[in-house]
Amino acid sequence: MAALLASVTLAAQPGAPPAADHFPATGGDLVITPLIHASVQIEHAGVVIQIDPWSRGGLARMKPADLVLITDDVGHHLDRAAIAALRKPGAPVVIAANGKSVVPDGIVLANGAGVANVGGLAGVHVQAVAAYDVTPGELFHPKGEGNGYLLDIGGTRIYVAGVTECVPEVRGLRGIDIAFFPMNVPAARMEPAAAVDCLAAIKPKVVYPYHYDQDWVRRLDRDGPRQPATTRGLQTLKDGLAPLGIDVRLGAWYPLQ
């Protein structure tokens, strides 16, 4: 994988379209667009994949989806309205078991299960990866309920972690080209040092830290103002991974309008 040519800013400017990054891939560029908090748009060879689409990101900024991947059942991950608005007729929606009541025709993948050519999309392979908490205290994400995903498309291996600690199923991943990795998630279960440690084990070529400002999301859920997101820990992550040659990309996950 070639490194990206340019960085993006931490917050989208008012009225600006979402910034997209291009990676060379078999069959044409892979185009990745950070949308909002945990929402990612991936395009390749005419196929559009929406991951955890959230209406608060502005549906007009998002393209109709040939495939939707949902990591968890919380509203900013599993948004019924966003799925209905973006899903093309007959497009598959891959979900964890906790999303079945919201998407009755969804393809449920248990942790570790996979599907090749999902929904008839040739060359698009999806595997569910465990995503859960292990730190003592309230379990926001019990084992077996949520999914991360490994996505193989265009000769590129993409890991979308969802929300997880560095559990053995995550730490043991290898051969990742691009990773979307949470930081500063609820109850401080993925602080910057923990994220550096985990990513140093996985060794993706490129990593996008995401899902790192829950307070921003809570304010938005209460219809509060959109304020600039925290940058806490982002430089720590870049500095910690630089000696390993891991390219840290700071997507515009928290649009100001």
C-alpha cells in the first residue's frame, strides 16, 4: 500500500464536503471518506460500502450503499433511518446479533464468521472480529454482542474495529493494510497508550484513529452545538507509532455543521 499523499484536518469546515483519501488498489483506487465519529464510506470499482452510517453526519454527504456493515446496536452505530435512506434495493446489511431486531433481513455474523462475495458483490469478502470489553466494571460491550470487521476488497485488507479493547482476537490480527481503530472509548478502555500498544502488535500500514470523542456525540444527541472535537491523545498515537513506520491519518470525524 502506498502512503497517502496528503493529510486531512481534524474537523470538517462548515459547508465543506467530506474529504476523501485515495489508495491504489487492484481494479482502481480505493476511496475512503471519514464521515462522522464511527461512520466510514468506502468505494471501489463502483461499489459503495457504508459502515455504521449515522444520520447526524448528514445523509446528503453519503452515497447510496451496495453494502452496509453495522458493528453494534447503539444509535450512532445502528441507525435505522440512515440504513433505510442509504441502502440500495436488495443491498445486504451485515450486522451483529444485537442488531437483528432493527434489521430483520440483515446478515448476522457471529464473531469469527465470514462471508465471501457478500450479497453477490464479487471480490468483496467480510469477516467478523470480536469486539468487547475486559476491563473490570460495567461492561458497555459484552463479549459476543458486537463486531469488528475485516474487509477484503481490491487486494486491500481493511480492519474496522468498532468499539473494543485489545482482546486476543484483535491483538492477533496480521496483514492489515488500513485500520480504523477506536480511542478514548467509554470508561477509558482504550487510552492512547493502550491503542499504541495494540496497534504495535497488529502493525497495520495505515491507521485512522476514530470514535475518540464520546462527549461530542453525547452533546449532539442532546441537540447541543457542534463544537471542535478533542485532540487528546492523537499526537501521542502518532509519536508512538512513528518508529514502526505506521502511517497515522487524522480524519475529519467531527463535522462542525
